[in-house]
Amino acid sequence: MSARLIIMGPQGSGKGTQAARLAERIGVPAISTGDIFRANVKGDTELGRRAKVIMDAGDLVPDEITNAMVRDRLAEQDAAGGFILDGYPRTAEQVVALDAVLEESGGTLDAVVELTAPREELMERLHKRAGVEGRADDTEDAIRRRLEIYAEQTAPLTSAYGERKLLVTVNGIGEVDEVTERVLEALATHIG
């Protein structure tokens, strides 16, 4: 199956894990904005240098730079047959930019997968991750703030994609294999 997908969900919902698993099963690259930022900084690209200054200051990379990086990444050969975007788009402006990139290439999105999980489960998962990975940014307050930011900025995008009949909502609770199968079944039903 070739597909152009977005995977969304709050932090801790398992979207990174599921994006990687789906990419392997479907045969398209999983593309995360974090990976794109790191590749551009490591490659010392113009966009990477601009982003590094902003990230080093502790600020969020503006949409203009993020959109340009995603545009460049989607133009790479391995994404010609499809992709799974993880962590993008996060804002309405990014949705417009992605639509423009797809329109230019003659492609369209096949589906937007939203992984859902109760807030208590997300908090528990993120606390576990903090203990395992030793992430200093996974404090109680930081986790709550990131979940609030998701609810404020990103969750409304799911409504817009729902109106476009692209949204596939999947319960992100359960064993990793179980969630992967749920996502694949939902996609098979949605895409056909």
C-alpha cells in the first residue's frame, strides 16, 4: 500500500512508535519534524543554521522555517511514493503550507490518523518515559503544559481534517502490536 498519511495525537499517545511501525508495514518513510530539524542542523544547511540559532535560544522554530524544511524533505526521492508525517502539521498555517506542497506535486493526503488516549494514561506514559530515558523536560508541569499546547493548537486541526473526511481516529491504548493492527484496519477501511 502506498499512502500519504499524517499521524497526530498528544505527546505520549505513541505516534512516533506507530509512525515507525506503519512506515515499515506500508513501505513509506516516517518523517518527523524532530528528525528533519536534526538532519538540517547536522548537514549545516541554511535552514538548519537558522533553526539552530532559534532552538539554542529555547524558542520554537517558526512555521516559515519548518514549512521549508518539510517541503524539502517531501521532495526527496524516498517520499515520492508516500510518507507518514509525525509532528507536522501542528498549526493551521502548516496545514495550508502542506496543502500547497501536495498540490504542487499533484498529490493528496490519504488519511490523518489521530491516536487518542485519556489524559491520565498520557501522564503515566510520559512519567515512565522520563524515568527510562532520563528526560529532564518530562516534569509534571512541563508535561501538563505540552498537553495544553496540543489541545489549544493541534487538536483543532483534527476537526478540520474531519470536515475534509480524512480523519481516522484510533484508540492508542493497548499493546503496541494491538494498536498497530487497529491503525492498519482503520486505514484499510478508510482508504479502501
